[in-house]
Amino acid sequence: MAKDMLNWLFGKDKSGGARQAPAYEKAREIAATGSEKERTKLARFEDLDPEFLYYFATDESADVRHAVAGNEGTPLQADRLLAEDKNDRVRIELAGKIGKLIPGLSKLENAKVTDMAVEVLEILARDELPKVRAIIAEETKHLDYVPKEMIALLARDAEESVSVPILEFSSLLNESELIQIIAGGIKGGALEAIARRKKVSEPISDAVVETGEVSAMIALLKNYSAEIGEKTMAAIGSAAMDVKEMHAPLVDRSNLSVSTMRRIASFVSASLVEKLIKKHKLGEDVEQELRYRARQRIDSGDIPDVEGDRLPADERAEVMHKKGQLTEKAIQKAIEDGDIALVPHALKFLTEMRITNVKAMLASDNGKAVASIVWKAGFSMETAMMIQRRVARVQPKNMAHENEGGGFPLTDDEMLWYLESYS
């Protein structure tokens, strides 16, 4: 076993070099009758005989034990005692030292770490103090030779200071585990950490987007190593409609389908439409179409770059809802006037569904799903046809058409099924 590992197991090797610690007899005298200050000073010597450091690990003074915890010459047996010390400051100091020792050892050395060394690490990873666990997480996030079970525990920690480093960097977490962690309901910084990982597979991207968390979707878009499937990218595009912070990262992605670019061009600023055109090699007809759409929105006052008194679509929908103005006639007029951004928010208030679910149904390219949400809003199949064509842009082959009587082509139970599957 390598010298560094032997030093940790049994204490510093004092062969070679001048001794700094007092002679054995003097050290024994201080340990037996010395003052707290003298014992603390003695416990800081890395070349002190291991038996004294082990003895000091149970000293009545927290200052003495703190000195032992930070001493790299302390034998592993003493560290094991200190890992469960009642004093927070002692355990924090020990975690800092262990955190420095573990990464500094070679992979071969770590493969030979005794059960006791692993036990010390795992005890600290379960410490009641978040700061202790955070130190262990930070120092082990890049290591692949620490206990996998410990990494899994840290990854699920309720404290973001603990979970985030592991979730973002640890190679010991596989795709299945990451998806399970996402399904467990993590939010905020923890979810963003997964979205920032060096390699994010399509299934993981799908799971991140399904949460509907805007900050995580932005992190995913900015992560150019993340693999995002066409269907999921379309869902992001729908969610980004009224979230300006998502517009630029979305336009910057390189794997956008033409249908997704068409949707993006329907809500981003004119300058971003131009950036979208320049970044992607598009046919002349598609470029003209995107510019035409931007021009229409400028003319209708719906373009983000235009200053004025017009409220954002979500706020306008809320005001209209409170005034009882979200009628079928009003929605049809909004569609005819090109005020497409208003429709999802109107449906949100009328159906009492989450906006992310509403947008997911509109982005599904499924006429039956779109018809179901329009039915839920209390509108007619005529409006469902308008929304399929102008808002959801459902492909002709996937559209749901009115029945012979002009009504919905689905039964109530069938439409309820579609609504439940998206909620």
C-alpha cells in the first residue's frame, strides 16, 4: 500500500527529516497534566506519535479535538471517533481534511482503502449538519472510486448545497437514477444541476422538460452537449412563448426542426427571427415566411421589440377573465387579428389547467387533444378548427374534423381522457 495511505491508517511516518513534535516523554507529560492550551498546541503536530493523537481524539476539550480533526497526521482510527463527535466545529474540520485527503490519493490507493476509511466518509455524508455533508459532496463530486451508495444519498439530499455538486458532476449517477431523482420531485437548483451535466441524454432532457420548470429548461437549452429530441424541443418552444428569458437560448440551439422554427418565429423578437434565419440554413421560401410572420406581428403590435401600453398576453387574459370577456367571440376575433399569444392563456383560465399543460396540448400536433381542450373551455368545434389551424398549427393529416352535425368528433369520455393524459 502506498505511503500516503499508510500515513492515514497509522499516522505520519516520522522517518527522515527533523522531528517537529516534542520528544515522547515530554509529549506524554503534556498529555497527562498539560493545560488545554498546551494540549491543543501539541495536537497540531503532524509528526506527533499516533497514540497521543488517538488519545486526544477523546479529550474533554473541543479545541483539542478540533486540532486533532484538522491534523493530517492523525491516524484513521482517531478520525473514526471524531466523525461522530458531538461538537459541530470538530466534524466540520474533519470533513474538510477528509475532503482534501480522498481526492489527493491515487485511484489504486483508494481501491485499497480499508472499511474504516469508507465508514468515516459515509458517516460524514450522513451528518446532521448540512455544512459537513456539503463539504463531502464538493470534494467527491468528480470521483468514481467512492461508495456509489453514498453518492446516491448525497444526490437526494434536501439541501441544494449538498445535492447540486453531485447532481451536476458525479459520473456514478446513471441515466436511470437521474430520471428517478427527477421523478421524485426535485426543483430549483437541483433540477438545473442535472440540466447542466456534461452529457444529458434525450430521456433525461425529456424528464427535465416534463417538470415544466422554466429555469431548468433554460439551463438545458444553454447546455449544448444536451441531446434534445424534436418532440421535446417543440414542447420547450411552446413553453417559451411568454417567457422572454427562454427566447435567445432557444434560438441559439442548432438542432431545430423547421416546424419548431416556425413556432419560435411566432413569438420571439424581430431581431431573434433574423438570428434564427442566419444561424440555420433554410430555403428561401422558409426565410420569407418567417420574415413575413415577424412583419405581421409588428403590424399587429404583438412583437416584443415594440414599445407601447399593451400588456403581455398572460396579463391581458387575466384582466379579460376577471371582466368576463373571454367569450368565444373574443377568442375568435383574437385569432383573426393575429393575437395568437392570448389564446393559450385564455384556455388556461377557462379550463383551470396549468399553462404548461395547455401549451403541451397545443404543441402535440394532435387535433383530438386540441379539440378536447377547446371543448373543456366551453367553445364550439368551429373554434376548435380555428385553433387547430392558426394556433396549434396541427398538420392536416392529424386534424380532428367536426362531425356531420357540426359538433365534436369525440365522445365526452374520450375528450376527458385526453385532458387527463395531459394533466
